[in-house]
Amino acid sequence: MKKPRAAASESAAPPRMRLKLKTIDDVRAEMARLYREGKAGLRDVADVSRLANVLALLGRLIEGSDLEKRLSAIEESEERHATTH
């Protein structure tokens, strides 16, 4: 006996989007795109809000990571400077 076929919406996975979100500018551009889609009625406002919140969190993580890298570079520079004098 054959299994009943699933509806197309049940079996087909949504297409994966590969977005470059490695910098604050990338996140800003994506957030602006979401805003425009919501404003134009192309995307549900609740979805825009949820996605914007995730993007805001991602932005804070990127900021923290960038700050940590910059601080490490300053500390390394200070250590090199201290050992030469």
C-alpha cells in the first residue's frame, strides 16, 4: 500500500537564504530591507519585528566581537611597547 502524498507545503522545505551578515553594515542593510518590505506590505509586520529583533541581537554580538578584537590589538601593542622600553 502506498503512503499518501504530503501536500507540497508540508514536504517542501523553505528555500534557504544565504545572507552575508558579518558586519554591522551587513546587518543594517538587511534590517533596512526588512523595514521596506514591512512598510510596503510585502512581509507581515510581526515577522518583520521578530526578524529585526534577531538582527539587533546579531548586531550587538558583532559589535562586542569587534570591540574585543580591537581591545586585544591595543593590549598586544601596549605589551610590545612595554617590553621594548
